[in-house]
Amino acid sequence: MKNFITKKLYLTISAILSGLLLTVSAVQAQSVVKLFTITVTDRSTQSPLQGALATLTLENGKIYRNVADSQGNIYFGKLPEGVYRMRVTFIGYTPFEQNRVKLPAKSNGLVVGLAPSDEQLSELVVVTAKETKGMTSGSKIDQEAMKHIQASSFADVLELLPGGVAVDPYVMTPQPIRLREAHFPFDTGGRMMPRVNQLNYATASLGTAFIVDGMPIANNANMMTLSGLGSSNNGAVNSIFNTEGVDLRTIGTDEIESVEIIRGIPSVEHANLSTGLINIKRKRTLNDLEARFKGDMRSYLTYIGKGTNDIGKDYNLSMGLSILASSADPRFRQTSYQRITGSIRSTKLWHFDSGSLSWLANLDYTGSLDGEKVDPDQSYSQQDSYRVNYHRLSTNHSLRFTPNKKGLFAGMSLDMAVSYVNDVMKIVRGVQHDNKPFVYSMKEGEYNWGFYPGGFFIAKHRVDDQPFYAYTKLKGESLFWLGKVHNRAIWGSEWNYSKNFGEGTIFDPERPVFRDPSQRPRRFSDIPALNRLTFFLEDNMSINVNDHVLSLQAGVTTSTLLGLDKSFTMSGHFYTDLRVNAKYDVAPIQIGDKKLGIHFVGGYGTLRVFPVMQQLNPEKLYWDFIQLNTGGFPNRDSWIVNAKTYIFQPNSTQLEPAINKKWEVRMDLDYDQYYFTATYFREDMPNGFRRVGELTTLSFKRYDIYSIDWRNLTAPPDLSKMKYKEYKDFALIPYTRNGSQTKKEGVEWVFSTPRYDKIHTRLTFSGAWFKTIYRNSAPLYVQPDVQLGKQLVFPYYGLYKDEEGLTSEMLNTDFRFDTYLRKYKFNLSLSIQTNWYASSEFLPKSDRPDYYVDLDLVEHPYTEESKKDTYLQHLFRGELKPLFEKYTVPICTHFNVKATKYFFDEKLRVALFVNRLFDYSPDYYHEGYLHRRNRYPYFGMELNIKF
């Protein structure tokens, strides 16, 4: 019995030990590598190659595949330990192969640099935008494409987007960006089309963020403004704006290596934007001394740049200088614009046992001189001039640490930037004045004050604007697996500081340039600073099942303005946005000896842009009423001006960030270097910023000069002995509020072919249909332009729900034939750009107000009985159908040619462009009137030299 128990115990222990050994052996046999990353880049430019394919083949023949994301990273999770054969491929590049890749390795990451293949080198010569094929819709434009179109500023680059058209370079006025909007260049014949005031719908351009080398271009502390524009015939002065975002004229293209224009839903790491993102990456690898000389019918441009890698190990330095000079008409130099940009950029890389550290540093200068000198034969003074001197100096630094073994800590970056702008406007004007008095007071109330400046004087006006910006961003990255789902999370925070140290508006009140009674000098440095703090978190998930890849990008961002006065609605409030993008890559379908790729993409998100300093801190308004003016009486000693002044501080405390809700769906097809993509989108921004009026009433007197013996006055009259009448008048105090709606809808598409060998030509067919609706989302006050009897003012204002609205549509296409003769180093492109139609129509207005307001500021509902009142009947507008008929401009086609020829082993490059070499713009009739469209070619050429 004892032996039996001993034997049974022995067998049990043996079984347990055997089971443990088998379990350990099984676990050892199933040991896996949790994460292995392959980063694929272009060997020469270090740019990530999104869409590159990596194939890992284990010794037992099992195959693992995955594709690169937007950062060029290819992730493999839970790979069995062993020896693999690795192959990395990308269209147009020589495949990379490595026969023995042993996992696990010292580092769980590998960087692969691919070089362009000789056989497909011509395929890489792309002279148009390439769709990014990522999680959101966007276009990537490289240096070669920008060289081919011979851009003078970033405004010229927009021609390459779906729906874009070539526009003659014109830098006399600021140029805001307008993405996915149905806007009509003048050369389509749309001058007569119904339009709205675009300043009321400028939030879309204000909400387009520009990122240069990872740093945003800030302009929300720009206070450059000028009252009295209505009295100016100076086109350049009238074009000044400070709430429309970045001026595209100030961005040159010579230093740009590539730019990505995101029109869809961007990552949540980019905040304070509502429309899109312009991500610019500048050159850092040029070695030759490069020079560019360009001239066209209005301007000339000179650029010189140099880079070197000889300073130290893993260190390079690049620098460049560009000068652009332009005039509205080269025969007359009164109106001109000059731009100077300079940049010094450096990159340093350190390698450690734990990882690598990179440091990118930039020092940039941008200057512009924008002005006009009036023709002395057409002005009162030969000193008449207008000049804006703009100088911007900025420096930014970016530190990034990348560990060799990536996991929950896969990298960390710190970005810092500081910029200072000195923007000074000077106006000198000879003013021929009549006997009307000038009234100038900094206090409210009634007073005897005023003067008569005489017949002629020289007036000077100066605006000193000095914005300062500071920016810091900390971002981390984590990699982990949840089952079979790979996750790449990014998280971080950014801080933006904006302050203006300018002296503001400076002028002599006794010699003003403009007779604007509402303006007084104001120091910009008295305006409080803006501090915006943002946090963000995003997860990028992907799962690969039998070559089907499902990717999801979901993130949240929240922002607030710190230190804002408690009277503001935004004070202490965090505004949160959610953004989601999804992509489904269908497993490649074999057709013949090629594979068809099908990809479905969609996204939804909210984007917000905060109001700028000018909108949050409007200047005070001064309302002056002249109650008595004895100027012109026989005895000059009796001259006197009695005035009453009101001072108003416009109230913008109710302002909130403008929100844009957008969604889009996209389909991509690719087969044997044929590529097609189509995107349908919708956007709705219901609370954009606009200037509206707050209604109030003002009381004032009118003294009766006939109540005294004015002919025999020898001294100013005694007002207490004069008769007068009291009056009331309405006043609309302008301020900024959330009151504009912009809705966008459209389809964008691109179809491209490979370059056909026999004719060396590639065809790209792109286009877009855009529909845009503008309307006021806040009710507006309107007063009819009528006068009844001897009444000085109409005694009522109507409050109308629908007062301003416009629907615009356009359909544009671009057939681009791109021929590249590699043997002769010659590139020729023909672009046939067609605006098939452009239409615009006003939306119906409210025929009656919802309410009306009297001179006591009492609000009353407008009823049917109101239509019978002598005065109130004029607030009823009745049928206005003739005003809301659609205006349609028919087809307009331009043939544009661009040619490039290389000499001396590509050391010398000569290029030429002609816009509208041929033109088809037929005349058309509208409402019985004949409209003729005359078009003329515009051309230019340039020379590029490498030493």
C-alpha cells in the first residue's frame, strides 16, 4: 500500500513537472517581438514615403505585410522571433532588400532610405499637386512642381489644387487664402455678379493655419488699421486687413521643399483653425549655390541660396535670400510693392545608446514695402505718398528625441518660437479744405471747441504696429498593441502668447488726413495680451487582416484663453473639439499581372478658431454733433463751434470661437500607376465673425442763429440767450459678434496616368464643383432710405432676420498634359483650364422685420396693422424677386503653357510661362445686355543657375 502511494505520488509529480516543462517550452517556442518599426524615407530629402510597402518573410515561409503611415512608419506587432527576409518597395524608387534581419534586435526600429530608380525617374518629375492618400483629403506639392509653375508667392501655388486656376501674379493688394470656396477671379467675367462683403465672411481665411517647419505663422495681434478709408482713393490703403489671416504675398516659394495643403479634417495636434492647414517644409539639404532670376510683366524676383554639410558630423546649414519687386504698371512707378525674405536654417543630430536627438533651428526675416506715390499732376501736393514698411524677425527651435526601442515612450518633441513684427504705415497728403470746422475732444459732453484749419495744409498720418508672439509646444508619442490592433498615440500641449507693443495711431488732430469724426489716437500697447493654452490627445489605430487594413484616427483637443477679463463669455471656458478619420484599404485585387487598389476614407470633426486681438479689443468710437457753427459770419471774432460728443466702447464680450462642422467621404483607386480619387464634402460654420451694429439713440441741439442779431456780432454769442430745438437720432455702434454663416459643399477629383513611353507624356485631369452659401445668422438692423416731411431722421429701425445672403456655384476643370524628355532635359506642360459655369444669386430677404425699434429704444413686434402706419409701412419691403434672379456666366477656357530646359548637366535652367496663350471666352447676354470678355496673354520667364 505504501509503495502504491509512493508510486502514485511520483507519477503525479512527474506529470506536473512534465506539464510545466512543456508549458515553458511552448511559451519559449511562441516568444514574440511585441513591436518592430520600419521608417521609410526618401534618401536625399529625408521626407517620409507614405504608402510604402514592407514585406517580412520568416524562414518557415510565413509572410507579414504592412504599409507606411503619413510619418513613413510601418508597424509590425507580435512577430515570432527568428530570422526574416525584408523587402521595402515604393512606386518610383529602387526596392530595398535585406536577407537576414534577426528579431529581436538591439533596436526595435529600422530606418530605410529609398533612392529613385533610374527606370522610373521620369515618373518622379511631377509638375502638379499629388493627393496625399492619407486619412484626410489634402494635396502635396513638391519643389519640382513649384519650379515648373514659376511661382512668385504662395498665392501662385494654389493653381495646382483641384478646382484651381492660373491667376496672373499680382501683389499690389493683400491676398488671403480661400479654400473650397466658390469665388470668381475677375478674368472669368464675373464683375457684374451678385456679391457680398467678404470681410463679413473672412473667418474661413482667418481659420486657415500656416505651419512652417513645425511652427505656426501667428498674426492674431496684428492691429494695423486705418479709419477714414472711404475718403481715400488709394487702392493699396483700402486693401489693408487684419482679420483675414495670413497674407500670401509675404510667403516666397524658393526656400520651400514641399507643402501639404490639408483641406479635410486635420489632426487634433493642430488647434485654432476652422478651415484647413498649410504645412510647409523648407529645404535643408541643398549643397550647390543656387540663384534664380525671374521677370514677368509686372515684377521681377531674385533669389540666392546655399547649403553645406561640411561644418561638422551630422550637421548641416542652409541659407537663402529672396527679393521681389512689383508695380501695378511698369510704365508708372507710383504704386509699388517690394518683399525681402531671408532665412538661415540648421540641423544637428546626436546619436546615443538609448536613441537619437535632433535639433532644428531657424532664423527668418521677412520685409515688405507696400506703397503709392500720387501723380503730382493729379494731386494737391507733390509730397503725397503712402507707404507701409513691414519687418518680421523670428527664430524657432525644435528638439526631438527618438528612442531606439519604441514602446509606451516612442518619442518626445519640444518646439519653441519667438517672433516680432514692426509694421509702420505713413501717409502724407495735401488737403484742400473748406470752411467746415474740425471738432476734436477726448471727453463726453457739450463744449465750445473747434477750429477752422484754413484752405490748404499738409497732413501726416502714422500707424505704428508692433506685434510680438511666443509659442511653445510639447508633444509625446506612444506605441502599443491592444490585441491585434496597433495603436500610435500622440499627446501634448501648446501655449501661444500674443502682445502688441505698438504706439498705435498717431496724427495731428488739427491737421488730419481723413475727416473721420469717430477716430482718436490710440496706443496698441495698452491692449492686454492674449494667452491661449491647448491640450490634445489622439490615437491612430490600425489592424491588418489578410491584407485588408482598417485604420482609425480619433482625437480630442481643448483650448482656452488665459487671463481673459471675467466680463467675456470665453473667460475660464474650455472649448473642446472631436475629430475622427477612418480609412479602409481593401486587399489588392489581381487583374492580369497588376493589382487594383481600392481605398475608402471618411471623416467628421469640429474645428474652432478664436477671435483675434482687434476683434476682442475694438477702439472707442467718438460721435460728434455740431450744434452751432458761426464760421462764415462777417466778424471773425464771433466765430465759434459748439459741439456735443458721445464716446462709446463697442462691446465684444459675447464673442466666442467660430466653429466649423465638416465631414467628407473619399474613394481612391490605383492600378498600374493609374490613379483616381474623388472627395465629397460638406462644411457648416454657423457663427463666423462679422461687424454688426448695436442700436442706440443720441440727443443733440440745433441752435437757431436767427434768434440773435448775427450780422452785428463782435464776439461769440451767448448760448443761453439763443433759441434751439432738441433732436434725437439713431446711431449704430459697430462691434464684432458671431453672426455670419458660411456653408460649403462640393466634389473634388483627380485622375492621373503614368507617363506614356512613346510620347513621354502624362495626363492629369483634375477639377472641382463648389457651392458656397453666405448669410447672416444674427438679425440685422436696417433703416429705410426715406424722409417724410420736415423730419430730420426716420423714427424707426427694423430688425430683419434674413438681410444678407448669397449662393455661389462654380465648376472648374484642368486638363494638364505634362511632357518630359529626359534625354533632352526638357519639360513642357499644357494646361487647359475651364470654368464651365459660374453662378451667383442673392438669397431672399425678409419682406418685413420681426421687430421695429423707436427713438426711445423700445422694441415692438411688427404686425399686419404696422403695414398701415404712415411710417412703419416703409419697413415692409414686399416682393423683391427681381433682385434674387440667378446670374450665370458661361464657359471660359484658358490655354496655359509652361516650359523648362536644362543645360550643362542641369546646372543651368531656363523656364518660360504664358497664361492665356489661347483663350475661349465667348460674349454673352444677361437681361438683354451684351457682355464682352476680352483676354490678353500674360507671360514671364526665369533663369536658374547652380554653382
